[in-house]
Amino acid sequence: MLLFLCDASLPARLRSCRKVRAPAAKRGSLAGKKADPRGAGSMGDALDEPWWEAAAGEGSGSDASDDEAIEKPSDETATHQGPDSKLAVTKKRKKPMECFLSQPEETPESTLKAKKRKKKKISDVLEKSPPKPGVPEDLQNLLSQHFGTKRSVIEIEELKLPDSCFLPANDLTHSFSSYLKEICPKWAKFRKNHEEKKSVVMLVICSSALRSLELIKSMTAFKGDCRVLKLFAKHIKIKEQMNMLEKGVFHIGVGTPGRIKALVEQDGLCLNSTKYIILDWNWRDQKLRRMMDIPEIKKETIDLLELRIIKLCREGSVKLGLF
């Protein structure tokens, strides 16, 4: 590295070259030598000395100090800049908070789980005891339980059926035809004398349309040439049944209590000339339920009994049988 030491007498163009390459620490010594009256001798002494090594050490320290001096104001400016500055603001990230779930206190199972009462199944009852045939007392008890909380004592007495209105009950040994022959020995006479429309001589009440069809097939040996009318809602409209009752004479009607009740209320069926009413009491469906075990059928049957049948039984014009 060449360094030109120029005297004050040198031209200004040559003097400017020392400003380009001279280190910052040497500038002071050069300025002193410019004022030294000894002139070139002192300059030569300075050239003989290894001044560049010392200058390098001093320069590194000065450079470090200069860098610190440069960096400090930059930090200060970064921290003290105004609102107009668009420096990126770093947000402090929140440390993740630990979440603890409160566990419910352990309580004994007896307090948490309410005791469930096991409902008695019909199959369990039948396993313990064989099925018993229905008797008139069963129907009397059913009516008294149904009307016990809804009617007065006088009304309940009026709804009781006399024992004289009941026919012999089925003892589970008869077929439907044999049972009808036993309770209706004078059936041929009633059938010949019946000529009224909108009425039947015998009314059979069962739980469903399928059961009605089964009963109609099973009474073939009893009915002979009698006309039988289906009185249920499945695939048959009530207007069609009313038209058939108005136009023709039917001896036996087999159906469900809901449709029979609707026909009686709409004056499509009259029970004044009816002599026998049979309840399909003992038959059980796939779930081993009797007709009075089904809530809907039970309610419709009791409503039908209260509507007209109980009054006719008390008057003595209708006999009631439990098959």
C-alpha cells in the first residue's frame, strides 16, 4: 500500500491523494507533520518506521468503536421513530396456558343409576301359569277399573252388566263354529226371520282385520248360506260398507271395534235387531296379547260398549259372549 506524504508546498491536486487512502488514525500524525517546521526529514523518519502495523491495530479498535457508534444511533432511531414510520412491529407470543379439566366427584352407582323396575312380560306370566279362559267377571272388573275414577257411583252402577246377559264363555276347547252352535241353538230360526236392512243378527268383535278374516273362514260350518259382512277399515271405505248395509240384508257382521263404532255413530249400522254379540276375548296375537291388552283396541271396545251395547244388554235384547 503506497502512501503519499505531501508537503504544504505541493500542489492541491497532489495533496488530495492522502485523503483517499490514508487510515483514519494516521490523519492526525500527518496533520502534525504538515505543521512541523523540520520539513522532509521528519517525514522520512516517519516513513522508515512500520507505522502501518500500529495503524492497523489502532484502526481495528477505532473501527470497532466507530461501528458501535454507528449501531447505537440506529437502535435509538428504531426505538424512537414517530407514528409515521412503517416498521414491522413484532407481537409477543403468549405462552400456551395449561388447561385442567375438573373431574366430577365419584359417587356410588346406586345414586347415579335410578332403579328401573322390570316390566312384567306376558310371556313370563304365561310361563308361570297356563292361560285361563275369560269369564264375565273379567269384563265387569275391566269396566269398573276404567270408569272408577271418571264416573260417579250412580253412573258406574248403570254401566254394570247383569249376569243374565252373558252367554256361556269358551273354555278353550271349542272351535269358533262349535262355540257358535252351542250358544245359538235357534240360529236357523233367527236367520230366516231376519229381513231388516242396516242391521245384523250376530256381531263379532275382534282386534284386527286379519283376525276377522280368520274368524270368517272358521265359521263356514256354522253360517251355511248366511251373508257375512266385513266391518273393518283395511281396504274398505266406510261409505262402501254403509251402501252395502242399505241395499242388502246381512246376517253376520265381523270387524274391529273402531269401524263398528263409526258405523253406529253415523247411523250406518243399527243394533236394535241384533241378538248376539261375541267378543274374541281369549285369542292372542304374535306378541301374546289379547284384544283387551292392546290400549287402542281396549279403549275402542269400551267406548262401543258404553255407546249402545250396555244399554241393550240391560234391556235384555242382546246376549254377550266371550270366545
